[in-house]
Amino acid sequence: MTNNPTIDGVPGLRALLERLAYPKDCDDGYFDDVELLRALLEVPVVECQPVALSIPEECPHLIVFDDNDRESMLFAGAGSRSAALKTWEKISMSWNAHLFVRIERNSRDDRYPSAEAYTAPPEVAALQSTIAQLQARIAELESARGEPVMKLEAERLLQGDGEYAFSFVKAGWLEECRKTGGEFLLFTAPPAPVSDKYDEVLLPFLSLMRAELHANAHKGDRPGWLQMDRNTAVLEVFYHLGKLHQAVHRDESAAIKEHAADVANMCMMLLDVCACLDATAALNNKPSTEVKP
């Protein structure tokens, strides 16, 4: 019997497959095994994430050829990584080969360093997360941006004279308009959003509030909290404030974030219940400035 990493990596899987492949009797135990296998197949797939390696210059490298007539090439010591990469670049054009880097050793006499998994410092990981969020937001904004159909080129006026010209960016757009008829308004590109001096702290906190709202949406969402009266809404603020106070006392960062967002959301809900938000006032067909507490 040979070892199969895919099978033997899951405890009990080999014994289960053997019972299914070679059933002595088709009894209830057999069908129990089938149910176990089905349950195993329903386990969510865990995607393997690539691991970044920190490879020292003196780390040993090995080039192995598919052709058995060619001997493997080992590089170790000062400049081994540069030499291995240069050699690999040359031979990979003509030979089927594989470049390996050592990640572990069991020889006491070998003093050359091995490659190690690179773990980014917390500040770098936080920055990468922020960059990923910004890239996702940019992609979201670009996907919602209208498609350009027409372009106006105009010269700057000099003493009352200036040339201008129109051109169609989207081919066939004029024909489409003529088929349907009607008026078509062309808009200039929207101005770049103006950042506020408090965005650095407000936007992350807004993200926490939004996350908590979605996490508790099953409790009734906005129609649910609008069923509260004002006194109940105020009590909810104090209730979540107490939970926040306990989290601060215990110095639990995750709980502090969660309960601080909850307190802010409860204050927002209180304003909504009291019709002190513009959105609520619009639903009631009256300006928020006319709403009395």
C-alpha cells in the first residue's frame, strides 16, 4: 500500500474508502459510510493562498532536468541565488527543467540559510488591506460610470474667436438616438470628490457602522427599528453604551469596535425614530427642520 497525501491527509478517509470499495455485506453500515462520504464532500473547499518566501542570497538552489541524462545542478553559498537564476534563464529556453529552493534542512554541517515564509509586519498588512479596499472602491465607481458617447473639443477664446468641433466617441450612437427619437442630454465628467479633513477617522468608523448594520439585518432591519418608540430607542442607546463600557474596561479591541459602532447605530436609529433625519423627513413629506422633538 502506498501513501497518498490527498487521502492520508484527512484522518479516517482511507479506512472509509476501503470500506466503500470492498464492502463485505451491503448492510446498514455500508449506507452509513455513504452518508459520511457525502458529508465530507459537502465540506466547504478551503482555497490555498500563495505564500511569499524570503529567500537569502546564500540559500541553496537546485535545478532538476526531466532528461535523466543530465545531472542536477546545485548552487549554494555566496551569490548562489543570482547564479541559479541566471543559469535557469539560459537553460529553460532549451531544456525541460525545474528550479527548487530549499526551505528546510536536517544537516548540522550545512550552515547555509534556507528560504522562509515571509510574514508582513502588521502595519504593512494593514496598508495592503487599505489598498485592496480602495482598489475595490475604484472598480465599483468605474463600473457605475456612464459610457462616453460624444466629445467636444473647443479652443480657448481669443478676442471673441475660437474653433470648436464635435466627434462621436461611441460608434453608432447617433443612429441609436435617431431610431428611438427624443432628447438626449450630455453631461460633463463629474468633479473629483472633495475630501474632508475628518475623512481619516470618519470613513473607517462609517465602515464599522455599516458592517454592524448588515450583521444585525436579520433582526428586522430599518422597518424593525422604526417600530420602536422614542423611549425604547433611548434605552437601547444606554444598553449598548453599557456593553461598550465593559469592553473598554476589559481592553478588548474587537469588542470595543463592535459596541462603539452599535452605540453610533443606535443613535442614528433614535434620530430616525424621531424623524430628525432628512431621509425620514422626506418619507413624511415634511422638512426635517420642522420636526419637533
